[in-house]
Amino acid sequence: MKKIIAIISTVTLLMLNSVSAEIMGLNVGITGSILDIDADGTETTKTSGEVNSGSASNTVGIASVFVEKKYDNFVLGFDFIPGSADIDSSTRSRTDADYTDDSNTTASKTNSANAEIDNHMMIYGEYHMGDKYVKLGLIEVDINTNESLDTGDSYGNTSANGVSVGLGVRTETDNGILKLEIAYTDYEDISITGANSNIVDADIDTTALRVSYAF
């Protein structure tokens, strides 16, 4: 519900400022995306040096708002996603035996974890060739960890930069601008050190099919 409220509030603000945007020659709009998220990562434990690897994926629908200005065959714009998306389609859980003393007495400890991308912002440029265009975007995003670890460890949040490339088609009508686009984004590798000094390294990529409408 909070995500929906954030989207509605942002779009309402854009509509209220549409007159000012028109005077400045700006186009404001909303984008709906089908986003495919892929991540690969490792966790290195401090005590044993053991390295555990894994992968995660998720496909989600997400909305963003944008403002852009066209200069002949070039478009400069800013896109913001006022919501978050889970990197994995489900929370990963693992139960391990934990030796509590020298008598080999054990206790089971369950660790569950997931992560999400949040506050996704992109500055982009488009070069147009007729109704087709190529796109290059520079991205900043927050990576939030969501974990419940019986081992007592915890991981903080971090941010990452990324580069997005895309191909699209743009149609301009009297009622507005319609764009269809496919884009691939490569985020920089991230490394997070937990409270117990375990280290998580991850690489995240996304592929998106985007439909945009601007007025």
C-alpha cells in the first residue's frame, strides 16, 4: 500500500506541475516495467574462511516516473522508481547444526535472508534515429538487506551505481508520447561486511521491458 501511495503522490505532483513543465519544454510521464532481476553472490565466513555461493532471481512489475527534454535528435531525462523490488522471489532459509561445546552437543540454527533494490534513480540520454533510439543511463540504487539470522550476525544496507543500455521506439501524437523499450542494466559489484565480520559479495543485473507514456 505504501508503494501505491508513493506512486500516486508522485504522479499527482507531476500532473500539478505539467503546465510549468510545458512552458519549459519538458515532458513528464510514467513508465510500467516488467523487470527480470538476476543476482549471484558469495558469503565468506571469518572463522573458517568457508565460501558459500548462491544465486537469486525474480520477475516483478514496477512503475517509475520520469521527466525529460528533447533537443533535436537527443533526449536528456531523469527517471525515479518510488518503490522497491525483492531481488529473490522468495526468502532463502537454511538450518545448520551448531556445536555448542566439546561434547558435540548440537543445536539447530535457522538463517533466512533476502534483499531488495530501493530508491532507484537514473539520469539518461537517448539518441534518436527517426522513431527509433538508443539509450544510455547512469544509475544509483540502494540495496537493503532483510535477514533473520539465529547466528546473531546482521548485515547493513549499501548503495550501488550501474550502467543501463537500451533500444526503443518513440511515437509522438497530439495526445502525448508513447515509448516501448528493452533495457539491460549492469550494477557494480557490492560487498557487505556483517556484524560478525562475515563478508557477502554480490553481482546484480536486470533486464526490463518498459512501456512509457508522457504528456
